[in-house]
Amino acid sequence: MDLRQKNSSDSSGGGGMMSTADLFEFETRLPDDHVRDLGNKLIGFKARYERLRDDLRLMVDSVGVAAWSQQFYQQTLPVCDTLKDRYPLVIFHGDVGTGKTATAEAVTDALVREMGAPHARLFKLSTRVRGGTGVGVTSFFLNKAFTALMREAGNDKYSFLVLDEADSLAATRNTLWSHHEDKVGVNTLIQKIDDLRRFEGRIMVILCTNRIQVIDPAIMRRALRIEYFERPNDAERRELLEKELAGIGLSEEHMKELVALTGPDESRKRIGLTFSDLRTRLLPEAIALAFPDRKITGDDLIQVAKQIQPTPTMIASRPQEQ
């Protein structure tokens, strides 16, 4: 796996300019077993991928679409060229901890495997791109990032860019509070997304946000797919708990109570736990009650479930999916 993790020591100190490599939190060749395994751990990933696949593959696999047209119609249908006019942009939105970013990464690997693409690369934009305060800094870094993306796709390769916390770069320009620098950054992002159409699907951008209500309308309009990520329902919470607690010997009675306690409670106006709440908060806290002296019990889990508070929601509205 060619994975380059970035940390604060990679960037230039003292306000220096960011290097090209530092533009990305990580980059890796696809297919990648680590990214594939990430998808395998996600509850409901297969069903979500199957729902997304047809839309995304029509965009990404232009070669396959052309071959399909020749096979069944002995010509390139006009509609095939129409497909190329769409913008290679997908938006994932939903609460913190619902699996948006992990799904975005895993989707790219699944697409590449299904297409049998020999050369593909996944980039995840660094949050430091948004940290500049000088005039034109954000725009400058965005240009460099997209240049790297286009260069990778320049020789019949595929490139995927995941932009996490996209609201920090793509917030609407139509407010009194929008800073000039922010507006320039949004304009640059829109321009670069427009430029990607000439690559005929060999580059795809996935924006992830938990504040879709602030995303600029021009970016929303360009999305070929908007996918909503909800907090886990009863069945999904049970599936996660059964997987993570395998071997502990949890009784059915305890499992049912645990599923109920971690879900929404309208009588108390309480929302349910996120996937992240379950994996990184509830389970570790329950294990901490037992470690290192004894086995974990169902009562440990129930005790934590009664005390833990869900991550507050950041969802103000939910646009209709496309």
C-alpha cells in the first residue's frame, strides 16, 4: 500500500508555504486492501454502494459506457455524450460519526475494482488547505491540489478526491458574513469542478459535510448525487454491537436493552448514538470498567449506555436526495 500519512511536522513552519505533498492528508494507489477493508467494516456499506454504483459508474466509466453503446447499438449514442456534460461531483451529508468520509474512500476502491481499472489514485485533501489567512492563499492551494489531481489523471488514469468538512471550503457566498477570501475560495472550487468535465469521468470529487445547509447553491446544483447519512437505526446498531462484541457472550436480553438504550427516545427528546459514539465511546468505556481484572459483562454495557450522551446533531435541514 502506497499510503502517505501527513502530520504537522510535514508542513513548513513559521507560516511558510505548503508543499505539494502537504496538500493531501493522504494519497494511495487503488485498489487498496486497507481501503477495501474499511468498507467491509462499515455497517450497511454494501447496500449503500449498490444504490450509488449505477450513478457513479455512468460518470466514471466513460470507456465502459462507450463500449456498451457500440455493443448494443453499433454506434455512440448521443446520450453518451450528454452523460459527459455532468459534473464529476458527489456530496455526502449527515451527522458527525455516521460514516461519510470512510464510505467516500471505500466507494472509490469498490468502483475501481469493479471497473478493473489498472491505474487509479485516491487523494484526501488536507484540512490545512483551509488554514491560510492571506489574500488568495486558499485559492492558491486549491489550484495546486487540483493540478496534482489532473496531472495524475492525464495519462488515462483515474483520480478521486475526498474533501472532508467541505462546508469550510464550499460555504455559500450569499451572506453578509462571507469574507472576500472565502468567496474567492468557493469561486475557485466551482471553477475547478467545471474544469474536471474535460476528463470525461476519469476524475471524481466527493464532498463530505455535516452542514449541508451552508453549502453554496452553485456547488449543490453541480452534484450528480446527494447522499444522506442517518444515525443508525435499531437493526444497524444491533449489527454493529453483535460484530464488535462477538465472543463476549452477551445475552439476548442484554442485547435488546442495549439496542433500545442507544437509540432515540422521543419521551426525553433524546437522539440516538452515532456509529462513532458506539465504537469509540460506549464500547471502550464499558471495557474500561472490566479491564484488567475481569471479563466484561452485559451490566457494564448497560451501565455505560444509560450514562453516555449522544454527539449533538448538526443537521438543520435535509435536502432531498438526487
